[in-house]
Amino acid sequence: MIISYPQFYISLVLLGFLWLVFDWFFGVLRDRAESARSAKSRRECHLCGKRYPEEKSVKLSECPDCSAQNVRGGHRKLG
């Protein structure tokens, strides 16, 4: 089978486009996995809203800015 120059160039452009689509798709998946992984090791203060890293997976931690006690899984008190 003989391929002409225009067919060769079109195939190169299509392969480049497919490469970009796959790279974008796997980049989105990688970003989602990274954000889920970082969300497990970070906690948000219910009082001041600051996100801070937590070294251990404890039920109750203290915010480094406002010293509020934060409960894992959300804060159920109203006020």
C-alpha cells in the first residue's frame, strides 16, 4: 500500500490530535486523584475557614490560626 504525502501529513495531524486528547483526559484524572488524596490529609476550620494539613488522622484537631476544635466529618453544632 502506497501512502501519498497529503495522507501522511493528515495522519500525523490526527495522531497529534489524539495525543492531545489522551493527554488532557489523563491529566484530568490525575488532577482529580491528587485533589482527593490531598483532601484526606487536609482539614478545614469550621470557624475561620482556613485549610490546614493534619499529620495524624484524629477525630478532633485544633486550628493553628484561631485555636478552634475541629471534628472530622463536619461540625454539627449550630453556632
